[in-house]
Amino acid sequence: MVQSYQAQSFDLIVVGAGHAGCEAALAAARMGCTTLLLTINLDMVAFMPCNPSIGGPAKGVVVREIDALGGAMGKVIDKTYIQMRMLNTGKGVAVRALRAQADKHDYHMVMKHTIEKEAHLTIMQGTVEKLLVEKGKVCGVETATGARYQAKTVILTTGTALRGEIIIGELKYSSGPNNSQASIGLADHLKELGFEIAHFKTGTPPRVKSQSIDYSNTKVQPGDKTPNHFSFSSKDKDYLKKQIPCWLTYTNQNSHEIIRQNLHCAPMFTGLVEGVGARYCPSIEDKIVRFADKKRHQLFLEPEGRKTEEIYVQGLSTSLPEDVQLALLRSIAGLKNVEMMRPGYAIEYDVVKPHQLRPTLETKLISGLYTAGQINGTSGYEEAAGQGLIAGINAALKVAGKEGFVLRRSDAYIGVMIDDLVTKGTMEPYRLLTSRAEYRLLLRHDNADMRLMAKGRKLGLIKEDQWFRFEIKKKRIEKELKRLNKLKLKPTTEVNEKITALGYKPLQDAMAAAQFLKRPEIKYQDLLQFINPAAEELSDKEIEQIEIAIKYEGYIQKALEKIEKLKRLEAKRIPKSIDYNVINSLATEARQKLNKIRPETIAQASRISGVNPADISILMVYLQIFSILLLTIKKTKK
């Protein structure tokens, strides 16, 4: 007789151990929840099936935000990078972003070990087939082996495994990324539960052997010598001096002709690919068709680690047949005799349409169920990790019976992303861009700690030593800003001679040191020729924030004033019970969109496509009348 055992019970279960799952599980465990992390394959924890890098425009800022809130991605990449570069240094501070080339195998191992060591966190290999749901509330999961695990909350972070299918040429087969197992049962189950599902597509380029590349026909792309880090805990003395370069090459007219001649066997054009692809990261065959006038497209040859010969051909994502891929590779400068180690492929997968989520990433359909990462329609490791962190925080808060945690659009790029997803939805894989943030001057790489670390501390995710260092840094910056606003530069002969020697216009009247620093050509170090240095030596990062605060003061103040107006709209909550169908004055499209999205505030309602200012005015008047009626009813009952 087989003895039955009682299901193991946890506060919280995370399904999937990609970048979203890792952040979700770590956050929940660190907030005191007994947490189970279930993944199809333990060898794929925090794996990088696409490009072996972290960061880039907007994405790099997200990693800094994750770190400022107490997440893990920044710390792990700072331990495992092989190259670090600050991008857009010739542009304004709002678009500067850090990007690291990762040793993908080391990254996986360090993150996996971080999870294994975490208290309150259990990691297990298992394939979740269905959710256990009672009376509209999630209460656990069931795996393919029939094992059941109970939990108060569940977070789904399935990545591209949900009904995943890999496509190469005419071949199409069931698979998760990198030939891992797909999740079919759970995909079917989510449909049975009533979720609206979309089918998306992404892709990856071929990997080639480093020894077969002629690097003399490519352009070297070295890392930065000046120290930069993703984590605020990392120290400049630990900055990697011996970095591995990437290399730049280009496609050419011969490359483009090979693609054109083989479009008849390109899955994107034969109908084999059914999922919607990413607009901002198209396959090479899509680029050649859409941008037929372009004579060449740039490609980056990116090493996948220190202990492998595999090189990732960034920019050459394709699902063309293998023989065509090899011919295409060998038409490119530096790759004439290249050996292809892995072919590129397209992968299709299911996503839960994100308008079905609350800003906390809890599903509206099932209480206690959260989703994060590519299952929500996003692309990119960083977007996934940011969502995972927020889902983990909110699931843990729900377990504790506390109010949810929501980042506003003015707080963080993570806030912009989640608001875009739940308010606007997405018809294609969503990619975070700096242009999506209306307050991007405030949401910079350098000030993520100033914006978010206090929030991370309140949640219990920022450790004492990190908080202590942050407070010292904050006080130094504030003290120096006050000093520079008080100190005066007088137009003496000596001062003006120094200014003229620097090639700048002399002073006509006395001027505050801060005002002098506002001049575009003046740096903080120039200023020190006229004033004494700060009592405490400032770091380069502290000086950077001081310069930005002073030089962009006017723009920053205008942005802050707009945010204050927005806060008033965010404070105007919309009752969950509201019936938009009875508000006859609303436009039909507005009524339909409001019923679909069910916004929680007036500010969120105002951002819904198809809801215009006139609709918002009508809604606000209705809510005023609605609140008066409720108050009257309450008084009558008394």
C-alpha cells in the first residue's frame, strides 16, 4: 500500500528560475517568506539564452534600480563581467547607460549559488503543470510528477518556455530556450482558467568559433578604463583591469543578396512563424526587407565567457536554414572562414496579456497569483528582473497582509515599464526605451540610489552597511551643494586672470560658485581653482551628481513641478465597483477601454490609449457625484 503524504507548504512559490524568478524568490525570502523556487532545469538558472550581456540604454538604469531596491542582478554582473562600457557618454546625462559583457556561465553559477545560500529559500527542479485554485484564490501548484505544494501566493516567471517552439528553416519543434524543455501543461491550464493569451516570437543569432575569426578585418571595441559598476556596493578597487574586448564588423551587399535569394525558405516569410516579433530587435532577414536602402548593418562579435570559444554575433538574429546561415556568416568581413558552433533560431511562446494585471503585477482574475518577465510580454533580462523584484516584493507583502508596493512613472524606469504594460498592454515583445519615460532626466543611471534606496530600506531589502554608506554619500552631496550656493566668486583681477587663462569669459559681477558651475564648459575640478575643496574628499560619483544637480537645476525643477500635479491625479482613486457602462457621456471607445483595463487611479485612466481629456473630465465629475452619494448613504444608515 502506497502511503500518501501531506503536501509541503510555503508562504510563496515562484515558478521559473530565469532572471525574473531569481529576483522574485530572493526578494520574497529576504522579506521573511518561506519560499519555494521551482524550475524545469537547475542547469538553466539565470541562464542567458540570448546575448551574453547586461545593461544598455534604459536597461542599464533598470539594473541600477534593482540594486537600489535590494535586488541581486547588479551585484552578480559586477562579479562576472568580462567587459564594462558606459554608453552615450557624448550625449546628455538622461541617456547615458552602463553595459556589461557577461561571462554567461559564471553569471549562472554565481546567481544559482546566491539562491542556494539564501535563508528561507528552497530551490527544486520540477515542471509545474497546473495551479491549485479555490474560490478565485491561488493556493499552490501541481507538478508533472503529481507532487503538490501549497502556498499563500504564487508567481509565474516562465520566460519563453510557455508553449515554446523553436524554428530553424523548415524545422519547428516544441522546446524552451536553448533546447530546454517547454512548458505545455501550464500553458493549457492558464487558458482553461480564463486568461487571455497572446503568442509572441523572439530570436537569437548563430554562435561562431573565436579561433576561426580573422580579427584583423574587424574593429576592436575595448572596455572602459574608468571604473563603473552596476551595484552601489561594488568598489572601484575591484574594477576589472584585464577586460576582454568585443569586435565590430558589418554585413555587405553580398550578405544581403544571400538573404534575398533565400527568402523563400525564411520561416518569417513562409508562414511558419506565427508569433509577433520584436519591432526594436528584428531578425536580419526582416532588416534586409524593411530597410532595403541600407547598404550595411553593424554586427558585434561578443565573447560568451573566458573559458569558451563561443562568440555571439549580435545583430544577426535569424531563423534561416543552417546552410544559408553559414553562407551568410562567411560573406561578412572577418568571418570568411568562420566555423558555426550553434545555428541561430526563432522561438515562439505564449504570454499573458498584461492588461489583466494590477500595478502590483497580481492578476485580476486570480487573487494571490502574480506574473513577471516575458510571460507579461516583455523582452530582455533586465525588464524581466525588474518585474520579478516587484512581483516578489508584492507577493511577500500580500502574505504579510500589507498594502502593495507600486513604483510611479516618476520613480523609476521599472515604474514606467509596469505602468505601460498594465495600462496600455502590448501587441509585440515590449522593450524599455529612454523615450518611453517622460521624466527621464530624473530617472538617471547616477541617481538610482537617491530615488529608491530609502524604499528598499523600508521593505527590509537594504542591509545596514549599505544603508550606512548611502547616508554618508547623501549627506556629502547635500553639504557640498549648500556650500557652493553660499560661496561667492568675486571679479577680482586674480580670479579673472585664472578664468581667462582657462579660455572662459571673465566675471563682471560677484557670482555664487554654483552659478559659475552652471556654465556648460565649467567642470567641478575647474571650480576648485577658485575655492577651497570640500572638507571631506568627494568621490568621482559624488562630484558627478553635484554637477548634474547644478547644471540641470532648471529642467529638474520643471519636471518636479509636473510630478506634483500628477501626484494629485494619482491620489484620486477609482472605486473597483464602478460601472463605466452607466456613464452615458463617456465616448464608446473610452467606456470599452476603461472596462477592459479597470484603472485604479485617474492618472492611470488618463494614460489609456483612446481615453481623451474630455472623458477624464466626465469621469472626475461622475466620481465626485458618486462619492457624495456614498457619503449620503452612510449618513442615512447612521
